[in-house]
Amino acid sequence: MKIKTFRYGVHPEERKELSKNAPIAAVLPGERVAVPMSQHIGAPAEPVVNVGDRVKAGSLIGRATAIVSANVFSSVSGTVAALEMKEGVSGAKCLHVVIENDFKYEEERLAMLTDPEREEIIARAREAGIVGMGGAAFPFDVKLSVKNPVDILLINGSECEPYITCDYRLMLERAEGVVSGVKLVRKALGAKRAVIAVEANKRDAFDALQRYAAAEGIETALVKTKYPQGGEKQLIYALTKRKVPAGKLPGDVGCIVTNAATAYALYEAVVFGKPLYERVVTVSGLAAARPGNFSVRTGTSFGYLAKHAGIASDFVKAVQGGPMMGVSMHSLEPSVTKSSGALLLLTEGEIRAVEPTPCINCARCANVCPMSLMPMKTDALILKDKTEETKKYHPELCIECGSCAYVCPAKRPLVQSQRLAKKLILNRERR
């Protein structure tokens, strides 16, 4: 089978061996969970419970307040103890519903759907609070309601970031459910074709999916083990050779990309009536005593999860997500959300704790950029406050994958420069 890919990119050390052989194991929360009302892109959910209310796992506790918003559900049974502002992973505060866990785990579910129509599938995605689980957390019902005709649905099972193996274990252990979810997504979009893309370093997961996919008329494809193979535009080009024009969306070229875990969440919501309040999270890194893949309920603190996996004495840094696009955490107090794919507990030898030096104009960053940008130019100009001149290098097209910073011999903070350029250009245009 021909292995497909895109131009440029990098191949960082994978380090997936730390957790890839660990089957999914359930981690039940502690005495309290703090469920954020903002676990998605868009408007925060509005609490529909008060202090003292009794809830079950699956009870609606936050209602979507806009088109781009998502319902939020309790992940345990118990009593609402507080509604308070707490910090998230980024450090920004949002409203949390704090629930006292009674450890009974009584459940409340939605009505199960049998052979649903397109509109019913989209409505269930919204009702169940499903968002993109690959990290973007975009409300899934909005993506399914795309206006342009879609002929190809692409399922991202590449999981190209180092360390992370949560999707790999999901595809390997729950392949039938993933394929059933893909079938539902395809029906909701009216797509003629559906292709599940899996990186070549996950051949056993690919084989597991293929056994069920063929019977449903769903294609499977191996893609090259390379970063950022899971980027939307990169995956679309690798599988279809279609290029998404600058400023356009995948739907504009007849494609929609979604994550394998998102498809599985839709399957659970339709077939079992289970809202999205639980997901698989990888805990890895050399400072994790027992790295693995855990089924974690939203609202569980990262500190609680880290203690479950064990924290080694040489731990120095925590990252939510992968080492390329993840967020460095100043505390382990924030809660696991719908989009939390990984918690990395890193040692000093795994992080780059060095001061950047001046750019040597080697152009390595440009040579690996999957969007064909020139990060070194943006970096130099934005530091000199030449915002208008920076625009000609199109920092708005940057997908912030981190490939440029990874190869930079001067250790320049190139991703941060791109982010700063985007922000300053947007602020100037608003003024």
C-alpha cells in the first residue's frame, strides 16, 4: 500500500513507546470535580444548576448560549457544591461548576437513536455537547452543518505529536465504535467517501480499523509518520492532493476533517445516549512513574491524574497536550476538559531550557514549514515593531505547529513570534 504524505514537515523523536502498550484504564475522580463552563471554542455555557442541586453523571449543568457554543454535563453523581471562577490551563479564569462526588456514579442519558436521519445526528451532536477532540474543541454540530457540498470526509487518526497515544489505543481497542461513528459523520455530511488516515507507525490500529471499515464502504489509508501529518490542510493534500486556498476552509474544497475520538464520541451519543463528559487521556513523559492511557472524566484535576500515574522526583515541567503544540502549565490544579488529549510530566532532559541566540539566517525554519512561510522574517520584523511590513509574510496562515522552532539552531521562539504578529496585525486592523 502506498504511504501518502505532504511536503516539508519534521520527524521529531516519537517517544510513544512510553505509553503505547498501556491499554485504556479508567480513572475515577476524587472527592470533587470542577467542571469548566468553557471547554470549547466560542461562548461559554451558562450554568443551569444551583448550589445544593443533586446531579448524576450525564446531567446537563451548562447550556450552550450561542451557535458556536456547547452543552456541558456533570461527570459524576453528587451535589453541586459551588459555582466559582477558577483558572484553566492557559491561566485565564472561567466559571466552573464544582460537584461533591458521592462515588455512586449514577447516570442520566439521552434517548438512544435508531437509524437517525442527517438532521437528527447533527441535533444529537449539539445536544450531547460534542466538540472536536483533537485539540481545537470546535462545536461539532457547527462543523456538521457546513453549507458547501462535501464529497470527502477525512478522519484524522495520524496522532503525529510525540508521546501521545490516546487515539492510537482508542482505534486499536474500540475500532468498531470508531468506524460506526465515522459512518454517522458521513451520513450527517452527505459525503460520498470517507477515509480514515492512520500513520504508518500504527499498523496494528490500521489493521483493526480496516476489518470493520471495509464492510461499511469506508476507506483506510496509511500516511507517512511525519509531523504535522495531522494538520487539516496537510492531511487533505496528502490524501486528495487538493489545496485549501489561503483564507479558505476545508469545506471550500469539498472536504471535512475530524478526529477519530470525535467520531467515537458521536457513536456513543447516538447509540447509547451518552453525552460527552469522559475521554481518553495519555499521561506520559520520563517523569511519569506509570505512563499510560486513561479514561478520565471532565472536571478531574490534572494533579489528581498525575498522582494516579505517579510523579517522579526529577519532574520539572507539565504540559497539557503534545510537546509541539501543547500548553506549558504553571499548576496542576486546572481540570481535564473535552479536548485534553495528554498530560506530559517532563524531566529537565526533555525540555529546552536554553536562552535563544540571534538568528543565523540558515533558513531551516522555512525549509520545514508545512505552510511554506518564512518564520525568520516574521520573527525579525515583529521584534522591531514593523507590524505593517510583517503582513507580507502572512503570519495569519501559520498553523503554529512548532516545526520551525524545533529545527532552529538558535532556539528562537518562532511560534511565539508568529502568534504575536497575528495579534498585533489584528489589533491594528480593528483600530
